[in-house]
Amino acid sequence: QLGLRYIHVTGTNGKGSVCWKLAHILEEAGYKVGLFTSPHISSYRERFRINRQIIDEAPLTELLDKVLAMAQSNGLTSQLSFFDVAVLSGLLYFRQAQVDVVVMEVGIGGRLDPTNIIPPSSLAVITSVALEHTQALGDTVEKIAGDKSHIIKDKMPAVIGPRVPLQVLRDRVALTGSPLHIAQPPPGCTWDEENQAVVKLCLDTLKADPFYSRLVDADRAVEMGLASPPPCRCEVWPANEIASVS
């Protein structure tokens, strides 16, 4: 997990769409972008993308064989979960490909999620918080927000959506010394407009880092990425195509 830049994204709703839009914009701006998301829709390979292209079967098989062999040689096979293996495989893939930045979606929560082995990096994002996985994360939105807030590490900037308990996040950034940025979409906005507001604030925050200077004059890239929905996520299909698929 070392030696790469990361944008780490969690949230009850919106994190998949925010990841996809950020990755698309960064790609169009000229970066080589790794994208790790879950769950997959029809193929396990969908979880691992570079410039939005899913990994081929042969390299994925090699990565899985390597991760499982390493686990076995260290006596860890029985301890690794399905998602642990996916995260490790993704990190190896992105490192071998020497991507510029990885947009990484959390599985569940944040504090103990396998993706949280990544070091402090470019940005932590919490899109929204609502009741979910209460047995693991807590029975209030404040407890769940506290768990998710642990993706914010020392000094790294954080962006949060409008439906995140603010005081919980203020407490976290007080501990980490991180700047906190709060998205403010227009009242009565759609779910996509809310996601877009989060993405825009992420981009504005990233621009403070010289590494992301290509975003400064990337209006066309931003326009394309904001309008881009992830596959099978509120995606509109012509009725005749749906009929042919079903």
C-alpha cells in the first residue's frame, strides 16, 4: 500500500458515484487512475480498474494466486476474508501498474475496513451517513460517523457531504490536524446533484496540492466526469435493449 497516492472515500450513500466521477475527471485531466470499488455487478474484475477499464482475467488470476500464496506461506489463509483478498490484490495491481493516484472505495465503515491500511494521502471523503450495518458500526448515526471518520489520518484534508454529523467530524479533525471542507449543495437537490457538489469540493481541495495542477484548467474533464454515472447505477437504458437483455 506504500508509495501510492490515494483518495479514500466512504459513506452510506453516494460513495460509488463519487468515486466514479472523481476517477473519470482525473483520467480526463491526464492522470493514470486506479479505481477500486465494490460490490461488483456481474464480474469480480469490475472491482479493479485503471482509467475505468476493468482488469483482464490473466493478470487478475496471477494477482490472486500471489496473494493467496503469500497468505498460505505466512499461515494467514484462514484469517483472510473475501474482501481482504480483493483489497490486497487491488493494491498490488495498482502498484505494479504505477498509477498516479488510486480512488479507493471503503467496503464497510472505515476504522476496521481493510482499505484503511492505506497511509495518509491526498484526501479523505465521507459522502453521507445514515443507519447501516448497525451491529458492526453502531446504533446511531453519530457512532457510524465516528467509525467512518477514521479514514481521516494525520494532516490529510477531509471533504464531507451535507448529511454527515458535523460535530463528530470536527472532533476527529481536531485530533488529526486535518482541514475539514463541507459540501453545500443547493436545497432540494437530487441525489446526483449532491454527489456532484461533493466531487466539486474534492477537486477544489485537491487543487491546493501541486501534484493535481492539471485540474486547474480542466473544465472539459470536470464537465465530462460530473455527467458520468457509474455502470448500472441509476443508468437509463432504452426499453428495447432491456427487453433484449431480459
